[in-house]
Amino acid sequence: MKNTIKNIAALFLIFIFSGSLANAQGWSVPSSAKKKQNPYEATAKNISSGKKIYNLNCKSCHGDPTMANMLPLAPVAPTDLGSQNFLVQSSDGEIYYKVNKGQGAMPTFEKTLSDEDKWMVITFLRSFDKNKKERQQVAEIKNPEVTDVKLELKVNEAEKNMSAKLSGVTKTGKRVGLQGIEMSFLVKRSFGFLDVSGEDPYTNEKGDVQIQFPKDLPGDREGQVNMLVKVTDDAFYGKLEEARVVTLGVPTDPVNPLDERAMWGTRANAPIWIIVTFVGGVVGIWSVIFLVLFQMIKLPKLASKQD
Ligand code: HEC
């Protein structure tokens, strides 16, 4: 009995980890994501709130930074996030991307942690980096200080793609594109939003970013879907978003589930077997009742015959 339980447990573990085995080939982080900057400063307060968030969400697997006491998960064990090896190789943007996406046994924190919380954790981890000052200069993209930031959308329905342009006005009055900003392209579905941003939704040096719309996403009868495009992280330029109805989906005639023959259908659409059983039952019962009645009517006649 004990062995059976052990075997089942082993099978279960193999089952869980075979999923992560399939994509244990390492991470692919888009180069523009690597350049993303931590908008928060490494103040003592930020580091300590990062430590709290780390202890709650990450420590169970990654252990204490620099202590190399990680949980020995298979096939890929969690990294010691305080080790120089890791910190030297990873930019803040890269860590941010990995924390958002997750991989294998590493969960995604895209929805479970706020952007601020994620950057606080990164600020905390970076506090273990001995040569952080040198590295930060290499990765930086500098956008000039701008006002009147605008988001413009362009839709190409034939090619099924969509682009967004992010621009702002500099102090000299020139409108310039803003580079390296992550955008989210979301399609409204019945429950919440579907993210169709793809792998690399960061604006280029002109402030443009283009996404390819999925070919098989169902729209309404005319193929229309509701899109919401926004700057993912509003720590940079505040809340910037635009909603738009676009004809990029596949036209779909929604079938009303009430129109087919089913248990939940209206009377005319009841399944044949229910109609047959019901009618059969009714006819059967009434026949028995009439049979009995006829026999009873015969009774007095039979009685008079006897006399
Ligand atoms: C359930 C366990 C678990 C939790 C909780 C967890 N991680 Fe991970 N993490 C992993 C594993 C396993 C890997 C290795 C995944 C791989 O490389 O396939 C990993 C990898 C990473 C990497 C990439 C490391 C590298 O070498 O490139 C980063 C960064 C990271 N985790 C950050 C975090 C942060 C920050 C948190 C908390 C907000 C966190 N993780 C919470 C298990 C976890």
C-alpha cells in the first residue's frame, strides 16, 4: 500500500516536471526588454520594502540572496538571485521580464505583483550587486524630458497588423518619438482581456511599435473586436490608453445554444429521445387506465349474464 502511494506520488511529480522540461532551454528575453529601466531609486526605504515582498513571494524557492540556499527543484533549480554571477549578467529590465513571464517551475508574476512591487524586489536584489554603478550606464536609453505625450494608433486590416506611436513634445517644442517603452495590446473578451502584444512590444527609436494580430481570433459577425492599447507601465508617463473597435478578427456567427436540440432547449427543440419516452409513457399509462375502465363497464353485463 505504502509503495503504491509512493509510486503515484512519483508519477505525479514526473508529470508536473515533464511540462517544465519541455522549455528548460533557457530564457529568451527581447533586447528592448533588457533596456527597460527601474523607475525607482535605490533608497533604504525602497530596498526594505523590496525585501519584504521578496520574502513573501520569492524566498520559498530562491532562498536568501547570496546564501545559495535555494529549493532544489528539478530539472532547473531556482537561481541564487543575490549571486554576483546572476546580477552581473542580468539587467534590471531582464529580471523584470523574467519575473513577469515565468518559465517552468518559476511562476509568472505578471498579474500577482504590481509593477511597483516588482521594481522594489529588483531594487532589493540590485543592492547585492557590487558593481551596479558601472553596469547601469551601459544599458540606459535616454528619452528627453517631454510633455503632452500622445498615443496614436494605426490599423492595417488587410495585413492584420496594428501599430502604435508614442511621442511627446520636448522643451524646444519639437515632437519626438519615445523609445523603449512597453505597450500592451489587449483584446476584450467575454471575461477580461486577451494580451496579443507578442514577444517584443517595445517602441523603437521613432516611438513606433507594431504587432501582428492573431489570424484565428474570432470576432463578431463582421469580424470586429474591441481593442485596448496602453502603455504597460504607467510609472513613466502616467496612464495612457486608447480603446478602439477594429475589424481584425475572423467573422463569426455566434450559435445560440438554445437553437439546437438539447436538454436545455425549448419545447420544440427537445431531444427526440425525450419526446419519444415522454409520449410513450403518457400513451402507456392512459391505455392501462382505459383498459381497466372498459373491463369495469363489462362487469355489470357479466353479472346479469350469470343470472
Ligand atoms: C515556485 C518556485 C519559485 C518562486 C516562488 C519564484 N521563483 Fe524565480 N525561478 C524559479 C525557478 C525554478 C527558476 C528557474 C527557471 C528556469 O530557468 O527554467 C526561476 C528563475 C528565476 C529568474 C531567472 C534566473 C536566471 O538565472 O536567469 C529570476 C530573475 C527569478 N526567478 C526571479 C524571481 C522573483 C523575483 C520571484 C519572486 C517575486 C521568484 N522568482 C519566485 C522558481 C521560483
